[in-house]
Amino acid sequence: MTVNSPMLITFIIYIAGMLLIGFAAYRSTKNFDDYILGGRKLGSVVTALSAGASDMSGWLLMGLPGVIFFSGISESWIALGCLLGAYLNWRWVAGRLRVHTEINNNALTLPDYFTHRFEDRSKILRIISALVILIFFTIYCASGVVAGGLLFENTFGISYEKAIWLGALATIAYTFLGGFLAVSWTDTVQATLMIFALILVPVLILLKVGGVGTAIDIVEAKNPAYLDMFKGLNIIAIISLLGWGFGYFGQPHILARFMAADSHQTIHKARRISMTWMLLCLGGTVAVGFFGIAYFELYPGQAAAVLQNRERIFIELSVILFNPWLTGILLSAVLAAVMSTLSCQLLVCSSALTEDLYKAFIRTKASQKELVWVGRMMVLLVAAIAIVIATNPNNKVLALASNAWAGFGAAFGPVVLMSVLWKRMTRNGALAGMLVGAITVLVWMEYRWFSLYEIIPGFIFATIAIIAVSLLGKAPSQATQQRFADAEAHYKTK
């Protein structure tokens, strides 16, 4: 591929645009509050699309269509679980968390929120939750680096080792410069690219194979089991796939979007926008994987790269079906999915290191300027570790993402959900839930009992631990219960 390649030119223009947004956000970042939460001034559209883009990482355009291409429509249970979980997260958590974090000392991070919500003077909640973020997000960041590396490797024919650096550098640059505002503004652009790509690619596949009916007939002729939603799945497998929805309650990079909205009233409109976007994107990615079976059955000579690595299916179809200029735009959507989530993850890790460890324990009187620059240095540190993990080319995007998703969903999900719904919850209950959830996931990942996705037992055991320990211990202080009542009353005001 030459330097004048339209795809390369399109990529360069896209990345340059993201860097310009990062520079604009740099000029708008005045203090540490701006750097890690955008000054709590996101409108409904940016809140909605940035929440969606930060959620739907490389697995949306690589991991999920890949498993559907390989196994058929039965893998779409994941998409159904995600839709349900995201909706309930917007419905039960989003607006309440926005109010609770403001009332609890204007908390800027989840560890900060837990500390003030439960009057944790020992700061043990801050330490444990920051460590959970660093452990699982480093794995999650690695999945984004792998996805970006595969994109650059497959598109430009460069070695995987060089590709992972190219895939990560642009994201690191604009996150380093502009922090939360850069991440949110770029997410909005990236979400638009993603939905454009996931509507256009399935449409052209269907035009090439002769329509929906013909495509289904081809898939059925190849293997009727591809059309069976229950193919090879028992009740445990279906619960495991739907269980991805539990993860939404505990994902710090998504919850940060709720915390950054300009008010809880903004959340109502944002929910409708975000769920519409998500429904179209997930429908599109399922269609790419499923109708891709029909396409490559008709054109088996073009299937070599996909058969070698099924996670290349969206990339290969974009290259095959479109002219190079449009291909560049479509493949930029893959990069957008990777960059949007990776940037959020880097920023949350940076926030945990800076706000919850550096400022809380090392430099309690650090200036705003110092904290911003420490935050930027932490972005570089976490990115470097993620790149080291990603150097193994055998890593699978969906596998890495599922491990990290389960870790956050079980460790933070029940704690966040119950903290905004149950005033009787205590500090010790929160700590027990966090530890039980994280430990259960780590142990279950190792042994895979009953082939059940680790987020399910992790979420259930953590919830039980929260309730049991909270009820067995002393009730929260009157001040804590009053703050909860104030937050709930404020949330119900329209």
C-alpha cells in the first residue's frame, strides 16, 4: 500500500481530526475537575453518544461479528443481554448517580464517591476500589490495544508489534492533551462513525447476495443450526450470554458519563438517544456476522483472511465491498470503536491513580495544575502497561474484554446499584460486596465451574454479601441517611 492510498489518507485525516479535538479540549481544561469529569457540563447528546461509544469497544466491530460468523445467530444473546442491562442502568442508576455524587462532596470518581457516600474515614474503600479499577482496566485497555493492532496490521500489512503502537499512539495523544472533554467530544464523532458503518455494511452485503431471503436461504443451506437461537446452548450458556447485561452497573467509564451530565434532567433525553443508537449498532453488528456467512459462502475465494481470524470479518468486508475512500471511512469506524473505549479506560485509570491514590495519600495539598500533569503522566503509564500485555498476538479481543467486563460488573455493579437504591447499606457492606465480587470473578475465571460466565456468580455473591453484612452491622449514621434522602428527593424533582 502506497502513501497515496485513499485508505491511508482517510485514516490520517480522521486521526488528525481527533488530535485537533484533543487540542481544543486542552485549551478548555482549566483544572483537574475539567480534566477528569469535564466540569460536569455535558449535554444530553454528548452524554448519550459518549456513553454508548465508550461502552462499545473493538468487540462491537470485531469480537461480536466474529463469533456470530463462526457460530451463528445463537451468539446474539450477548447483544440482547447488553441492551437490557444498558436500559436498566440508564433507568435505575444514571440520574441517581449524578445526584448522589454531587451531594456526596461533589465526588469526581467512583472511589471518591464510595468514600463519601459511606463516610469511610479509614479510606479502605478508596484503596480497594482504585486497585480494582487499575487491575481490570489494564486488562480492558489491552483488549483495545489488541483491536487497534489487528486493524492496522490487516489494513496496512505491517507487523503486529508495530501495529499495536500505531493503534494506541493517537488515542494516548488526545487523552493526554484534553482529558475528559477530549474523550467525550471525540466519542460523539466516533459514535456517529460507528452507526454509519454498521448500517451501511450489512445493506451492501445484502445487495451483493440478493436480499434478506436469499441470504437466509444460503445460511440455512450451509448449516441450519446457524439460524437456531438455541443451537448448542443449554440454560447455563444462555444465562451466561445474557449475563453480560449485569456488567453495565459497574463499568467506571460508562458511569463517569452519568456523573458528568450537566444535570439529572439531562439523563432522560440522553437515555432515549443512547438506547436508539445502541439498538441500531448491535443490530448492525449481528447482521454483519450473520449475513457475512452468506457472503463468504457465495464467494469462498475471498474468505481466507476471515477463516484464519474470524474477528477480521468487518475489516475484510469493508475492504472487499467498497471503494478505497469509503473503505477508509468504514475502517475508521473500527478505529473509532477502539479509540473511544480505550481513551475512557485510560482516563479512568489516570483518575484513580491521581485523585484516589496520589492526592489522597501522597500530596493532599497538590495544586490543580500539578494534579492535571500527574493525571497526564498516569495516562502514559497505564498505556505502556496495556501495550506490554497486548504484545501477545494470540490475545482475543472478546476474551480480554469479557474478563474485564465481568470484573467490574461483579466488583462494582452491586455496590453502585444498591448505593443509590438502599439507604440502609453500610461501609462494611460495600467493602464486602466489592471484595466478594472481585474475588469470585478471579477464582471463577480460573476454574470455570459449570461453564457459567463469572459475572453471574460474582454479581449474586456480592449482592448477598452487601445485604448480609449491612444488616448484621450498625445502621449508617443519621447524616449518611439524610444525604441519601436529600439525593432521592432531588432526583425526583423534574
